[in-house]
Amino acid sequence: MSKKQLNVGLIGYGFMGRTHSNAFLQAGRFFDLPYKVNLKAVCARNADRVKAFAENWGYESSETDWRKLIERADIDLIDIASPNDTHAEIAIAAAKAGKMVMCEKPLGRNADEARAMVAAVEAAKVPNTVWYNYRRVPAVTMLKNLLDDGRFGRIFHYRAKFLQDWTISQDLPQGGEGLWRFDVSVAGSGVTGDLLAHNIDTAMWLNGPIKEVSAVTETFIKERKHNLTGDVQPVGIDDASLFLCRFENGSLASFEATRYARGHKALYTLEINGEHCSAFWDLHDLHRIQYFDHRDEGIVRGWRNIHVSDGDQPYLKHWWVPGLQIGYEHTFTHQFADFVTAVGEGKTCAPTFREGMATDLVTDAVLKSAKTRQWEAVGQ
Amino acid sequence: MSKKQLNVGLIGYGFMGRTHSNAFLQAGRFFDLPYKVNLKAVCARNADRVKAFAENWGYESSETDWRKLIERADIDLIDIASPNDTHAEIAIAAAKAGKMVMCEKPLGRNADEARAMVAAVEAAKVPNTVWYNYRRVPAVTMLKNLLDDGRFGRIFHYRAKFLQDWTISQDLPQGGEGLWRFDVSVAGSGVTGDLLAHNIDTAMWLNGPIKEVSAVTETFIKERKHNLTGDVQPVGIDDASLFLCRFENGSLASFEATRYARGHKALYTLEINGEHCSAFWDLHDLHRIQYFDHRDEGIVRGWRNIHVSDGDQPYLKHWWVPGLQIGYEHTFTHQFADFVTAVGEGKTCAPTFREGMATDLVTDAVLKSAKTRQWEAVGQ
Amino acid sequence: MSKKQLNVGLIGYGFMGRTHSNAFLQAGRFFDLPYKVNLKAVCARNADRVKAFAENWGYESSETDWRKLIERADIDLIDIASPNDTHAEIAIAAAKAGKMVMCEKPLGRNADEARAMVAAVEAAKVPNTVWYNYRRVPAVTMLKNLLDDGRFGRIFHYRAKFLQDWTISQDLPQGGEGLWRFDVSVAGSGVTGDLLAHNIDTAMWLNGPIKEVSAVTETFIKERKHNLTGDVQPVGIDDASLFLCRFENGSLASFEATRYARGHKALYTLEINGEHCSAFWDLHDLHRIQYFDHRDEGIVRGWRNIHVSDGDQPYLKHWWVPGLQIGYEHTFTHQFADFVTAVGEGKTCAPTFREGMATDLVTDAVLKSAKTRQWEAVGQ
Amino acid sequence: MSKKQLNVGLIGYGFMGRTHSNAFLQAGRFFDLPYKVNLKAVCARNADRVKAFAENWGYESSETDWRKLIERADIDLIDIASPNDTHAEIAIAAAKAGKMVMCEKPLGRNADEARAMVAAVEAAKVPNTVWYNYRRVPAVTMLKNLLDDGRFGRIFHYRAKFLQDWTISQDLPQGGEGLWRFDVSVAGSGVTGDLLAHNIDTAMWLNGPIKEVSAVTETFIKERKHNLTGDVQPVGIDDASLFLCRFENGSLASFEATRYARGHKALYTLEINGEHCSAFWDLHDLHRIQYFDHRDEGIVRGWRNIHVSDGDQPYLKHWWVPGLQIGYEHTFTHQFADFVTAVGEGKTCAPTFREGMATDLVTDAVLKSAKTRQWEAVGQ
């Protein structure tokens, strides 16, 4: 008995195009999926490069116009891995064409774009998900399970950071291909949408909705040369973004994202403190979680350093044996495996576009608060 | 040739009375001081207990009225280790009597009290210092030296936390002896003055003045039984206090203090990120500092885990040999040794009362911002 | 211009069959190989299972008799991932048939088997390698490069351990499928060949040949039930194996492997101490290396905790971006990519069978010394 | 009611003279001792220096001939902190004179010396102890308690190391004052007696007697200039000493001490692996212990990082509050407090001279095995 086929069309071949393609290929090797996944087509504007990408990753064909890709009857799923300013238009068109849609984060450049995208996929009733991949780090999923068990009791504090240091040099140019993250009109914002959005998505998954925020942002280097023209231009994005907030469950939190934290490459950290338990996780050692349970016998109470690599921990039975760690790209494989499984079962796969919009509502409030210098309520 | 004598009178015999007494005794054994230090008298209200304390620590006499202690001609230095609400009155009287004054932190319950204390010691021209002992952790002093060297370049970020978990239980009572930290009229505030003040003092020493703050505070458990009467009463202190701020040097920072962070006993952490270097320190492993220098050769660049125990690192040549750590109480010994040395040289010993007042100005702004929900400038 | 084809035939579908298959698939996606790799056939005794394995991993065909596989003209490379007692016979036959041979470690059950295998591949002049995959952890390769640079100066000490805890229970059975590691006639030895061989291979790669050893082994649980028959039988393998040794460069070392170290899953650790530098690595956090250089300025000298994830560190430019870690299976992908590249360039790919034999000579000396209770020279 | 007096006479004013003196002074401040301890006299050959030492530490008098000190009727306790070659003669004379004796480790330069010392104190029935201070690190004492509870089950493995790097330079001289550790006739051996003896004492306390050993030692730098004469002379001491052993309880162990492990200052590490539990401790972070209990729930099982600073952990209620660490010198204070308490109760204080001799028997076997290249049984 042969499996049903799931034909994927990818848009974008940058960093995220690679992580998604790897997920499409690996998911079926390690997980028992209800569909056979076919890499049908990849689409990007540069014809030569997109062909090379297709050959490398095993896509059967390539396109240079995303509208054509969406029109193709042999495509079931549109995966959006192109810059942020294309997300809304593509996703809405794909939904209208009845395609399933997976979209790189952030969903929109702002909550208004996101709201239109949610409306489109919900109207079309097509499966949809946003690639907030860090939910699927086994240690993070495990933390979600521990919280859902009620082990932590009342939550008092949450903290999250995303620290990088790659833009500190004044000599780094902005603008042009590969540098769209510096262009606020394309990206929507700087670290707020690029990094902080990850922190917020995980936080709300683990700790519920955020009620109100007080934020500050900064652009440390005010002008940069344009990569192509050489013109010195103002920098439009935020280099750093910090906020305090209250969650609806009454807990207090602080968040920070920056590309000016020397010594940190991609240090996403999160900590949650409850009445009974606390936990800490970070991306630089993503296979570990620090866990504390006050109910442990006092004399030997301590933070447990858990190497999340056993078969009874989330996703791990599909990989190797205890002690052998998996890496970054596996989070995408997990999300794709979950998505395909959910499609097979007629269920939704979190985070849906609606959940992605919830994060955009928080980042909007953050950016607004940084301007008004007031506490701002998170919108609906 | 015999040394000059320095006669100490201590007020208060609680936790801080012990750390200060130990410092008075140990400083002369390990440091070459310009004075011979004599433990002349200790003063507290309970006559039996104060005698026992005097005997244990080798004080020659005891008093039960601090005014009498100040009047004694054989006392050169008044050390204030009594509850916060006594600091101003005692310090001002001691200064007027021409005594040197050492005062436990925070200097006043608020900046107004602190301002009067500064005025008194400056008018009397008496040596004065506030026991912000964490400056004298060798690793922290070393960090100050590295910053003063200019190694870090422009500073972008500062972060500090002081996390504890000892008041989470609803069953913990408030009020009565040994529990004055719960009484806002005595303590001035909760964690803001008790813990956050430490973070702020170190931060301004390392990174300069703070310009403006946006804060939030919380009292998680709203009512507690009084320890003596058994009456259930509102809790007046803040259990948690967080703020964002800008330093005058343009760096962005976040601070947090709480007694509701499960799993953390006394976790004071600080991190500073500069253009070239970053450093991290925490109180649970106070003999270590994490240091990163981007100018290291790329292939072997990493956070250096420095075990601060060598003779060429601050204060360490006075103790043991490399690899052998010192502990918490040594920070007080260092401060006392520095104070006595400064007195001998006719210099001031930081932090002076004026510096202590600067921290009270920030904590005042924090408490104000938490009420107004606005950014508040730090006063003068 | 299309690439030349490299047709792979795999023997064995256990844990190592999976890691090798993944490597065959992933290498071409992430590395620019001189051949297109085709998964031509997989061979194992159980026809149903081998078919399922072939389908899952994309092998074009399956076989149940390894001799048939070797006879096939459409196979260029025989990869041996079957139990240790089959390595010699298969490898020799494959070499005689002119096939390239990759062999899981240890090469033989003992050095005599290994010697015959070396003779066969060298006589046939076929490319050959042993899957000592841990050499290709980026951090370990980087350490090799640092040593080759001469940074360390004279080497004084080397230490290696491989600690597991999965066989502590008396209830664990021995014998039968999936449990061949407990059968000394199949495995050759217990932890000595299974774990210690990894430590030895890396050690000699980094620090040169081992001259003499003094060893002790132990079988803690003396009898176990057979998995199929239920009969209680003596345990033939070593549960723990420790040795001291001298390297030819004059350094002293200690090695240990055990499956009775509670709390450790697969904790391969290594440390090397030289005149100027030291380094430490372990498998539980394989993307990190601890590095110390005494020539660093004294005041800020410390162990550098290096997150090996940058593009200028070995293999990493082929994967993601700084801060994002790769995992265990990537080591196999690296070895396969290196092997195929070496084949394309007409070079050998270390470790060759000859290097694999060198490790068997050390494990033979270890097992002998444990019996004679004497220092034993490592044979030639 | 005033306390009985305990009059101490110290011999030696080097590093250990300081740690012991500090213990004599601090013990009574922090522990409720049955005696008032008086620092009666300190003895060393250099009259000026011994006077200065006496003044600094508060000794009432000084001597330059240890025999005179022993003859003094006003001395109850002789504390030996002079070089190893003086231990036996002094201790035997002190015992004969009916004095209590505390002796720095190692007890003798070899087991024969130790045996005579044991005979003397046992014949004289005087209280005696050897300063193996690391037993009194709170984390180590706690580990002893956990083992005595039976939590660990059968023990399989023990590992200990003492790594330093301060003698790597060829330029370091030998001979003359302050350098007696390089003189084998004074010290008895190199790292074997200086460092490894610490590891062995703790190991036998925690894990019982050692049965047999196989050892190797090395002197990496064969000749050094004499500090005073400038003559180049052979180095007589061992720079590194490693051994494998079996304990009487059947567990296997490895030990190592060296002064050639670059990057390590005084890294004493120990690990013990039992059927149910494992634990790890090291001297560079002496206030922490890593503890693993396999009986913890599988999903959240991990190594517990315990910050040993709570009042219910050994010795800690006498110091500060949770989270605040103590340091190296406190171990001596604990041992002295325990000794004085034991004297008051008419009990012995471990480690007695007899226990100190047991360690010398192991170091003798180690040195012998390194020469014979055989396994050597530990003598009686």
C-alpha cells in the first residue's frame, strides 16, 4: 500500500530555504509520516541560482515567479521562506488557491498584515503554520509538558533574551541582497521582529498571553554605507529592544533582544520561576535544560542539569541513543513532521497563523511603547 | 614602634554585626594596616544578648543606648549595622560627635534621609563609607580595573539581577524581631532597597550614572500573619522590582530583584557588553569571572572562565595560593582594610555616603516609576 | 556536465546502518562532492526488515547475502555496519573484489584480524577507512589543527574516558539479536573494543603512538540470563577497562571506559596538557571545547569556553550560522564527505585500515596487560 | 562560668602556619567550643621572623627551638606545620611529653616514620589528628554522609586527581628556604606525598581501604638550578604520579597528581559512581557538589548542581545565609573546631595518626609499584 503524496513548493532559497528543505528531506527518514513528501518545485527570482538550489536539494523543478508556483495544480503546500515583506501577499494568494501554507516568522511585518493572513487561511480552511521552530527543541517541548503537568504551581517570573553580536562593526554595510534584515521597509523592524519575536512566541506558548508592555529600543549605529551604492544612509532598524511586561497570569517578565551583546552568537535564553519549580534553557546548548524542584529533599536539592537525549523525552526516540545530541536543524524537521502528521489527522499544527498574529500584536505593542514611553496594552 | 589605635564601636548585632565584626578582626591579620584596630564596644538594646555577642567577638564592653556609645571619648569609629530606620539619626549624631562613620546599606530609607546624612558627614569632615561590600569581591574589583583600562570600548548593555526565593511561602510571617525587612516603615522598601540597591551601586561604579528608569514592582503575597500578634495584615513591601534604564554613557540596561525566583538563594548576577569585551559575574561562584575579548584570535575565541585566586588579582596576594578560593565574608574584610588604609592616608574610601546617596536616588526613581507607570529621571 | 556516480552497498541495518545511511544522503546536500552518491543496495539477513529499511532510506534494492552484494558489478563501495565478527571476512572479500571499503570500528575483533584486513585492502589498492567518527566532531578536528600548529609545546599529559551506565541492572539479559555487544565471541571484547577503542583512536591521532600500557578490567555482574533461552550464563565481556600508558612523545596518560558509571550516558571526554596550552572536550556537549593558553595575559587568563559553530572552524561553513549547533550524526556525514573527496583526489582518507589496526594493537595490549598484571608494550 | 583553657604551641610559620593560626582564631568565634583557645607560642628557627609572625597573629610568645616549646608546661597542644622531615621527631617528642598533637599532612615521609608516630601517640594516649583538611569542606562531608546513608548502593568506580601547573618552567629553581617541597630528602616524595596523599585520604574515608595499586611516576624536568648555589642538580622528586587501584569493596579507581597540567591551579577533583547514585566535587568550586540519583523520575533526571551553603548542610549553620559561600581556610577552622570538641568529649578526631599512616602505606605502595612496574599490595 503506497502512501499519499504531499507535493511541496518552496519560495526563497536563503538560509531558511535550506533549513526547510532539509526538514522536508529528513522528516520522512526519521518519522513515520502519513504522506510521502515530494520536493516538487522551488521558486526564486534568480533563474540560475534557483536551478542550482533545486539540483542540490533534489527539487524536481524551479520557478522564478511565485504566482506561477501557486497556480500549479501539482503543488499541495506552499512554503514561504522569502523576505518578510512578501509573506502577506504570497500567503493570501496561496490560501485563496487552496494550498496549505507554511510561513517563516514573523508572520507579517506587523499585526495588520498578520490579521489579513489569518483571515485568508481561515476563510480558505487550509492547514497553516508559522515556523517558530524553537518550540520543537526537545528540551523546550519537554518544558511545555512539565508546565502543562502543573508541576510549577503559580508562576511568578519569566525572562527571555536573544543576544547576538554580529552587527557591532561600523563597517558593516546595509541594503542589497542578503542584507534585507537591515531594511526596515522589508523586515518591518530590526531585532524586535527578527529575534524578540522568537522569545515572545515561546513565552506565550509556555506562560500564556501577555497583557501589557513597557519597552525601549535603540539604534546604536545611526548611519551605515549602502552595500551597493556606497551612500551613507540612516539606519532604520532597531539594534536592541527590551521590554518589561505582565502576563495575564500575573507573572512579571523581562525580555531583551540585541545584536550588540559582544561574545554572544545566537544566545536565546529563557527562564521561568514558579512556586515549586524553575527551569532554564538556552540555544547555545539546546540539548540541555536546567530544572529545579523545591520539593526535592532539602539536603540534596539543586538545579538538575538534564541532557535531553533519551528516548522518553520529546522527539528523541526518532533519533539516536542517550547521550548523543541533535542540533539546530532538527527543530525544523520536527515541525514539518508534526505539520504533516496533523494534516493527516485533520488537526491544526501549532503555531497556527492565528498564534503567529498574537506575537505580532506583542511586537507592535513593544514598538509603540518604545515611542510613547508609556505602558501599552497588547492589542487583539 | 607601635601603631596608632583605632577604636571601633559597633551598633547592631544581627547578621551584619557579625560580618563587620569578623572584618574588624581579620583585616589586621591579612593586611598591613596603619592602625591597630580595637573592638571597643558593641551596642544593642538587649543587654544580655549584647554581652554574649561582645564576649564571643572580643568586644571590650557593651552598651544598650547608641547615644551613650557616641558620647564615649574612647570610640573613634561608629559602625552602623542596625535596621534601616536608624541609619540617618545615628549617622548624623555620630558625625556631629566627630566620629568616623561606616554605615550598612542602603544609606537611608530614601534619598532625603541620605541627603541629610551626606550633609552631616561632609560638614563634620569625618571619614565615611557605606558597606556596599560586593565592590570588594576580587572578581568585581578586577572587572572595574579592566573597564578603567578602556579595554571594553563603548558600552552597549548592562544587566543585573538579584534573585532569591526565601519568601515564597504564604506561611512565612512578617513583623517582630529579625523580620524588620518585611516592615516597610523600618526598611523603606522591600527588595528595591535590600537587593536592587546592591546591583545599582555596583552598576554605577562600573558603568557610570543612570539617567532615567522605567520600573515595575509587585507584591505577590498580599497579606501575611504578624509574627507576634498573629493578625493578618497587608504586606507593605515590594517582593519583586524590575526596571529598564539608560545610563548617561548611552548604554541600555535591565535590572531585577526578587525573592520569588525559585531555586536561587542569593544570585546576584551582572553582565556588561562593550564594543570589544564582555564580562559576567555572579555571587554564587563569586571567585570566578567570565570574560570575552573579541580581539582574541577568531578560531580560539571564547568566554574565558577566570578563577580569580592569583596573587596578581585584586586582594588575593593577602590570602592563600592560586586555586584556593575565598568566600563571602572576605568582601567586608577588604572594605574595612581599604577604609582604614584610606584613613591613614587621609583619603576617602569609596563608596562614600555621597555615593550611597546616588544609589538611593535611583531606588527612589524606581519606586516612583513603578507608581506613575512613566519613565522617571533620576534626581540629583 | 554531470558528475561521476558512486554506488554504495551497505551491510547491516542496525544503529550504525542508520548513521551511515544518513551520511550518504546528507553529504551531497551540504558538501560539494566529486561524485553523485547513489544508495544502490542494503544487505542484511532478514528479508522483510531489510526491505523496509531500504524503502525508508531510499536504497534502490536489498540483498540478504553479503557475498551477492559484493559480487554485484553496480556496487563501487562496500560499507560494513554489521557485527564485529563479520568485519574481517567481508572486508577481505570486498577488497579482493576491488571494492572500496568503509568499515565500522573496531576494525577487527583483534589485531590479527585487523592485520589481515589491512593486507587485503593494501594488496588490492582500494580506498579504505574505519568509521572512527569522533575525529570529525568540528571541535576535535579543530583541536588536531591547534596541536599541529605547535601551539601546545611539549605534551605532558593526556586523559580520556568513555562513561556509560546502561548495563548496571542485573536484570539486563545477554545474547540474541541486538545484544551482540554482550557476546565476547562476536564483539571480541566488551567496553575495550566498543568504547575505549574510540578514545585510543582519537588519542593517537592527536598525540601520537602509545608505547606501553598497564591495564585492569572488570566484569561487575558475572552472570546474566540469556535473552532467548533464559539460561543463566557467565558474562564474557569486560564491563570496565582502565589503563595507564606512556606515549612515544614521553607524555603520561590514563584511559577508562565503563558501562557502570551512573549518571553518564555516553560521556566521552578527553583532555591534553601541554607546556603552553591545554584543551578539554566531551561528547555530551560536542560543539564546545575548553581551551587554555598560558601565554594569555596573566590577569585575564582562563579556560576559554569555545562554542565551535563559526564558519572558520572545521566543517561549520557547510552548515548554519554562528551559535547554531550541529549534532552527533554530522560526524558521519563529515567522514563520508571527506572519504568521497579523497577518492576523487586519489588520496587516502584517515583513519585508514592501517590506522584502525594500530588501535586494535593497543586494545590487544590492554587486554593482555589486564591478564598478565604487567606493563605490556604495544605490538607492531 | 568561665571555660577551660587550651594553650596552643605552633611549630612552623609557612603557608600552613597561617592556615592553622587562622583556624585557632576563628573556631571560637563561629563554633561553641568547650575550651577557650589561647595562642600561647609559635616556634621557628628565625627569631625575627617568628616574632613578627607572633605579633601579627596574636601569639603571646615565640620560640626558636621546638624542644623548648615542648618542654613548656603552659602548652597543651603542639601543632606541627614545619617541613615533612621534622614531623616524626617532633610528634614523638610531643607525645612523650604528654601533649596533644596536631600534624600537617603527610604524617611521615613514609609509612615507617608514620608507624613510629602512631606508636608514640597511642602509647601516650594523647589526642592526635592529621590536617587532611579537605574532609571538612562542607560538600565533602555531606558526600560522606550521603554515602553512610547507603544511598549509593554498591560502588563501582572512584576517580581522583590533583592537578597543578606551577612547576612547568625549566627556570624554576630548587632547594633552599620555601622550596623544600622540591627536596626529596625533606619532603619524602614529590606530588605523591604533597597532592596524591590528599586524594587518598579522602578516598579511603569515603570508599574504604585500598587493596592494591599499579602506578607510574615521572620527573619531566630532570635537572634544575639550586636556588642558593646556582648548581645544576638532578631533580629528586616525582612531578607526576598516577595509579590504578582496587578498593576492598571491589570498586576500580584511578588517581593522578601532577604539577604539569597546564591551566589547573589546585584542581583536586573526585568522583564516585555507585549503583544508584554518583557524585562529583572539585576544589576550584569547593562549595558545590554535583549529585546524580538514578531513582529520580526519568524524564527530569539529571546531575543536581548543589550550592552547599544552607544551614542544614554540614558546618554551614555556623557561617552565613544560603547562597553565600565560604572558602578554603574554613576547612581548617572546621577541623580545629571538631578536634577541640572531640577533646572536650573524650573522643578521637578523625583523621587520627593511625588514619594518616594508612595513607602513607598507600603512597609507599604507589612509589614502590612505580619502580617495580608491578601491582603492589598495600601494606599494613
